[in-house]
Amino acid sequence: MAPEALATLGLAICAGLCGAGSAIGLYFSGSAAAGVLAENPKKFSKVLILVVLPATQGIYGFVFAIIGMNAVATGGAGLFAAAMPLAITGFISAILQGKTSVSCIYAVAKNQSISGKLILFPAMIETYAILGLVVSILLM
């Protein structure tokens, strides 16, 4: 495989996995929020942030792919490898963040006064996506 094709494949896998993980995470969190909002639409602002948190990994994958396009000509296998930390952490953390957000959304349904505190739990999972992004950028 040509080095440019391998580099491009790595960026595509990274963007694709991060986007897929975000879509799955958003499916979980959005479905939970829909149930809560069907019971009480006034809780929209309390659950919105919890719903959208898993979307950030898709953004990280997209941004890394755009940045990496400048290095495709010289990247080859190195750029493919550099994309993998974010691809893996972005995919897994987005799904798990969505599942954690679901639990927090259900907690908001019972007690909306704790919504600000609940953001911390899915945000801790975000840390690993950020670390994957940092490692991928440094390897690039």
C-alpha cells in the first residue's frame, strides 16, 4: 500500500470511529432524555449538556483528520499509527460517556437540583478522549 494511502486510511479510520462512537453515545443519551422530557419538558436545560457530551469525540476525530491531511504526503505508516490512540479512545469513550450520561439523566429526572454535579461523571470519561487526542497530535 502506498504511504499516502496508508496515512489517509489512518485518518479515515480515526474520524470514522470517533464519529461512530459519538453517534452511539448520542443514541443512548438522547433516548434517555426523550423519556425524561416526555414526563417533564421543563427539565430540557438540565439534561441538554448530558445529552451532547458524547458528541465531542466525533469533533476530535474530525479535527484531527483535518489537521492530519497536511501531513499525508510525508506521514505514511507513522501517520496511520498516530491516528490510532484517538481512534480507539474516541470510539470507546464516546460510547461509555453516553451510557454514563444516561444514568445521570435518570438521576436528573428524580432530582434536578443535582444536575450540575452530575456533569462531572461523564466528563471524567472525556479525559481519556482528550488524552488520546493529545497523544495522536504529539505522534503526528
